[in-house]
Amino acid sequence: MIIASCPLRVSLFGGSTDNPLFVETYGHGSVISFTCSLRTYVTISQDKIGRNHNHKYIINYSRREEVSSIDEIDNEVVRVVLQHFDMPPVHVTLTSDAFSQGSGLASSSSYLISLIKACLIFKGKAMTDVEICRLAYGLELQFNPYCGYQDPFGCGVGGFKKIDFYGINKITYEFLSTELFYEFDTHLIFTGITRNSKTILKKVSGNLEKVKPLLKNVDHAYDALSGRDFRGVMNEMNKSWKQKKKTSSSITENPVIQEMDKELSQNKTVLSHKLCGAGNGGFFLTFSKQGTLNVPYDCVSIDVTASGVYGKSV
């Protein structure tokens, strides 16, 4: 059996500036994000004789698929990766530490990277982490043409970092001090709402001029982080979230999202908050003083992790 895993990424600043069309138009995009302690997991196994239902592909996730050819696989992540590697019949299992459908935590990219790593081990091949990220991006475009650069390049390389995008072949990383995460608690709050990010990303792509101010938020947040002005970081995150909502009305279209956003804004224990990913579902991210968060929602504490993708044969 081969086991592979990749963290989920949490974006703090600059989301939407990683849109390839934005980068092409303005020459540059930038995000500040971190890989968190929540991960996706993939296993690949292969029966040697008799038990594999006439050598079918067996895929287990929120449902179970048994098919005779890769092209019949409904799960888009699994299908494109197995096609790329021309995999023989195998048993693939996908699972995650967090609800992954429309989470805003780049779960599709994380699963892609985990599965690519597992297939590389199966095939006896090797790629660097950045090469895996680049391949994951190309494969994700096959079923999500609005995918931004930050999802695979934020998941597959661990740590707290500023990522600058100049095109698919020029992406740079600057790793940042994680002191922020020792000063404050970081939580994810599940909204209970799932959505298809493609629709939202398509609308945002048509409002690039409204996205441009988000680059300034990245610069201001970077300066605050460099100067250890963590309250300034919190303030900048709130400003960035307000600006993000201006890029498309669909980001907070759901009444449940609107109500939660309002309550978190008024909650004195929440220093800053934002909705993760494309918006209108998934998870809210909050920062608070250590041990003080008091919200009427189920939430989970998360930490920054330096680890990226890994895999092994057991």
C-alpha cells in the first residue's frame, strides 16, 4: 500500500490576484498564505490476484466507484491523475481532516498533489515539490478552468509564506516568521454551506479592476508582519475582507454567510475574520487572543505547519 498526504492551505491576503488572467493583465499577483495542520490523505493499493473484481478501478471517497476503465471514473481528481500516469487497475481511497467539498481550503489541489505523489511512488518516479505543484495545476485546469495559481503552489510547499506569481513558469516564495501564530489563536468555523467555486471565480474574473486593490493589502500586511505589528496584520485582514467582498456580490450571497459575517464582525473576541477561498460557503477563518474565542459555532483550532506533500510505501 502507498500512502500520501498533503496539507490544506489557508490564504490570508491576495486571493484572486493569483488568477492567471489577473497576472497576465497586470504582470504580477501575490498572496500570503500558510499550510495548516489539516490534511488530505490518499492510499493506493493493488490486489495481486483474484480479489480486485476482475481488475477494476475501485475508488472510495464520499461514494464508491467500481469501473473497468479510467475514463469511466466520475471523480475528476482521480480520473485526470490516473489518466496522466496511465495507471493500471488500482484501489484508491481519498479522505481528509476537514469537510472538503467547496471548503475554500484548496482541497481539490491538495488531493491532486497527494494522488500525484502516490502515483509517482507507484511508478518509481521522482519529481520536486514545485514540479508536482505545476503538474497539479495543469491537471486541475482540465476540470476547473478558473483555478488560480495559489491553490496547488500554496498546498504542495509547506510553511507560512508570501508567494509571488509572474506566470506558471515564474513563481517565487518568501518564507515568513511564524511568530504571529504563537501570539494568536487561529480557528476555522464551518458555515455548513457548500458551493461550486467555479461559478464564483468566473464572476470575479470579470471584475479584475476591483481585485487590484487586494495587492496593496498584501504589501501592507507584509510590512506589518516584517515589523511584528500583529495588530496591524489583524486590521489589514479586516480591510482585505471588506475589499474582497466588493469584487463580487456572490462572495456573500447566501443569507447564512451574511448573518455569520455580521455576527463575527460584532464579536469582541474575534480580532479579524474572513471567508476562506472563493467565498459563499466553506469555512470562516478567525484570529483571536489566546484562549478567548467565544462564538456560537462549532470551530476547530488550526496551526501552521512547515510540512508539505509526503508519501511512502508501507
